[in-house]
Amino acid sequence: MNGMGARVAGTVVALLGWLASIVLYLAFYAGNLAFWQSLAVFIASGAIVLAIIAVARISWTLKWH
């Protein structure tokens, strides 16, 4: 796979993994949490995944340009 294809595939896998983990979390573990607490978990985990994707893409860009 070329560089761009690997980045796109990695991004898709990361986002699908995050979505699956959030759905499982909300279905099985968030029963005792308030809505705002569940929303905070959703936002925080999304920020972490986006940061990981951003670091991976930026490091690749700096390596090749």
C-alpha cells in the first residue's frame, strides 16, 4: 500500500474502532452515568482519537516534506 492509502486506511480503522468502542461503552458500561458524564466520555475519547490521527499524519508529512 502506498503512503496515502495507508494513511486513509489507518484513519478509517481508527475511526471505526472508536465508534465501535463508544457504542459498546454506552450499551454496557454507561448505565449508572448521567447524560453529561456520558457526553464527556464521548467528547474526550473523540479528542484522543483525533489527536492520535493528527500526530500520525503530521509526523508522516514532516518526514516526507
